[in-house]
Amino acid sequence: MQDNDHSNVTVSGFVPLYDHSTDPYVNVSTSPVCVNWKVSETRDLQAPVASGTAYTSSDIDFTIKVEASGLSPYTQYYYQFNICNSANNTSPLGRTKTTPGPDDDVDHVGLSVYSCSNFPFGFFNAFGNSARKDSVDYVVHLGDYIYEYKNGDYGEGQTIGRVPQPDKEIYSLYDYRRRFANYREDFDLLLSHQQFPWIPVWDDHEVADNTYRDGSSELNNTEQSFVQDGGVSVDQRKMNSVRAYFEWMPIRQVEMDDNLRIWRSFSIGNLIDLLMLDTRQYDRSITDLYWNTDYVREISNDAGRSMMGSRQENWFYDQLSASAARGATWRLIGSQTVFSRQNESVAYGSQDPFDYDAWDGYLANRNRTLNHLYSNHINNNIMMAGDSHLNWVSDLVWLDPQNFGPNSNAGNLPPYDNNTGAGAIGVEFAGTAVSSPTPLGANVSIAYANNASRALVADNAELQWQEAYYRGYYELQISKAFLNASYFGMPTIVTRNPFEIPLANFSVVSGANALSRPIGGGTVENGALSQGSVVMTNITNDTSIAGGSWFISHDDMEVL
């Protein structure tokens, strides 16, 4: 395999901050690569609706992006690249789909939602399963597309032929480029990119663990961390990673005057407004860095703390109001970390029972969000989250109505009733990891995981289902009348395979603002259900067979 480019010209000297331009570097290249591209509604590409020529070079790691114009809304297209003047040197055939116009009347949209793919911990089977089933329109990725560690620090890939490259903790632009290329060697990840348009956002590990505005869990903008952790500053490491991300990921410039901005919105007809937040890299206040947990707990309710900074917060609230005003049926919010309260005393103990790296560490920001939803009577809100490597399904609810302050117009809300969902303002669907291990341990037993899930459900009134064993993903099937969420678990990720176990299904009726009862239809495959039962069947679908083929699997999901 050809190596990635070692040039640092795009992140050196007086280049624009967080620059991800390409033309200036291609234009001065002495050996640019010429590529033709075409887009068609048919697989044979015989009647292109758009075509052109583009160039790339070593300085931009031979990556290339094209923004095709003149395409019709909500239409499936095929596309392909080929080296100029070469009929046979072509890329694989890709498929994509445009979004509907904002005012288009749309009856149904399907989304696959993913997060946390760790190369040495296992194969990315989850990515390929939606593609093999061809069950959705778009892929949403909530972050941790790559991890920054060397082999052995967080996953040992030598036993399954998945040692991350370069085999070191990554800091330089070359390091991040090489790591993205390494991840793209996974066939199921490639298949997903080939079959679906992606809507991605980063979390922390695209840069480093537990990043915030001014540092991370290891590189804390001090002389000591500079010396110990690679001889690179926080700011330069972030610039390196951002450059590689924009080169390798299917994402365009959001705002010409703000190169770091990745938060954005999509109006998918009159059915959905999808708001993708950046609660990690843009302007997050200090987070839990492991050594400062007590401090972050003490300041977790400070009004000045924010997951996203003032500019993005105000944009977020304005977008929620504008979405309701225009009459979009659903508001989907892509958040990296879990939004709902997570009393995890079962894992952390009673002194620091919450995950202060999630929204529990930013209570004022969360309350400002809930206050805006309740005060403005904004309904049909669906939070989507990743990060935790666990499955969570909760009613979206403000649990502390006594904390309504003078700036709230929420009125006297009825107390939340977890039997009916009354008092909620929406639902949160948080998904497990594609391959990163459960925080309970990579080789945890299913019985141990389910015991932990039962304790979590018992300790959190709004938490209706929790599952801690399986790696996987979930799909949302969305119509004007209701939204369905289907969770899938991978029976094993130690090998590449097309198998998945349906874990649970949930419904939200438009206007109900809570999960339909009985939760999950009263039965789920695994985990803990607040109202209902767990019936383990191991009924498994082979997604490689058209229409599916069902069997009973008996795989261990351990990391060897």
C-alpha cells in the first residue's frame, strides 16, 4: 500500500487557522493528478447528469472532493472517478442520495446511526450490515471515527491482524492521515461509504481522549505535557487532526469565516430538521480529565460552563425555534455524548456517580436546552448520542422543575411519570460502539453486563432501556405519524461477518413526546427494560443474503 504524504505545508508557517483549502496546493504542484468524474441516475453511467475534471496532489494527501451541481432533490445517483485519459483506471462505483428540498413533502426517511469504531478491538461489521440490507437513506456518524492510540494502549490488534498504523500515539499531520487511511482498509466501512451519503461529526478521539477547548486528558497545554506527550502543543495537534479530518471525511466547509465550525443543520423535506452539534472541539469548557473529577463535579452547575460555547448555543436554540416555526415534523439532534442524566453509581460509586465528561458535567447548558424546549412548547425532539459504548433509551425530561428560574417560561410542569411518559419533551436514543469495548470490560460476561444494566435502569427514572454487552448500531425509520428505532448487536467482532441480532425496537408517536408504552413492545433481547421482560433468543440475521436468513448464533464477543 502506498504511504500517506509526509508534507506539513498545509499546517505550517502562516497558513490560515484550521485551513482545509485544496486549490492553492494543487495549483503550485509540479505533478498534480488529473481526475475525471461523472454522476448518473443509472449504474452504467451512460447518461451523466453532471461531470467534470478535478485535480489533487501530494500536499493534500491525494484526496479529492467534488461538489456536483444541478442534481435533483431526494434522488439516488451513482458516481465514479477515473484518471484522466484512462478508461480502465477507475474508482469503485459509488452510490449516493440527495436530500429533499426543505419544503418537499416527504413521507419516510431512514437513518443508520453509528459511533466509536476502534480498529484493533474488532471488525467494523456494523457498518456493512445496513449497506447489505440497503435499509436506510443516510448514515449519521456521531464521532470517534478513529482512535489516536498505539497498539496495546486501547486494544491489541495483533491477534486479529488489526494493528493500527502508524503503531504509535498520533500527533503529526502524517500520523492522522495514515490512521484515516488505515481505518479505510476495513471492507465494511468502505462498503458503507460506497453505498450511502454520510453526515458525520467528530467527537474527542479524532484528536485525543476527552478533548475540550484547551486540552485533553493527557495533553493539557502545559510544559510537562508538551515534553511527555510528543513534543507538540495542544493547538498544533488539533490543527493537524482537523486538516486530516477534512481531507478524508465526506464533509464540506460549513462557514467560510470559521474553519473549525462543523456544527450544521439539514432540512430533510418538511419531515426532519437534523441538527449536528459539536460538543467537543469547538468551544467546550473544561471536562473531566480523570485527575480533576472532583473539581469538575463542583463546578458542573456553573452557569458559565458550556458544551459548545455561546455562539453555537445561540445558533442551536435559534434552529430549534425555526424548525418548529416552519412546521417540520421532527427535530433530530446529533450530540456526541449522552444528554440525559446518567446516575452511574453502580460503576463510579456515590461520591462521583455521574459521567462529568457528558452533559451531566454541564448542567446549566443542559437546563438551558430543556428550558428552551419546554418554554417554547417545541415538540417531537429526538436526541441522538454515541460516546458511551453502551445502549441507552430514555424519555427526554427535565427532572428538576423546581429549578425553573426567572428566565423560564415553562410554567408549572407536571412531574414526570415514568409509567406513562407524561411530562417528557421528547426521547433520547443513545447507541453503543461499532467496536470499542463496553466500559465494563472487553471480556465481560453477558450476565455481568445485564446486572449492571438492571442497576442503571433502577437508578434513573427516565431510563427505559439500557444494554451494556453488544457492539452495534441503531436505525431510525421516520414518518410523519411515528418514529421507530431498531437496535442491533453484533454476535462477534473478532471476525469479519455479516451477522446481527435484533436487540430491541422502540416507537415514538408524533406529538406524544415520549416512548410508546409498553416500552419496546414489552420484550427485548438483552439488557434491562423498565417495563417488560428480557427474553434472550440469539436469533441472528445473515445480512449478506437478500431478505435475510435467520439462525441461532453462539458466538463469544471477546477480544482475543
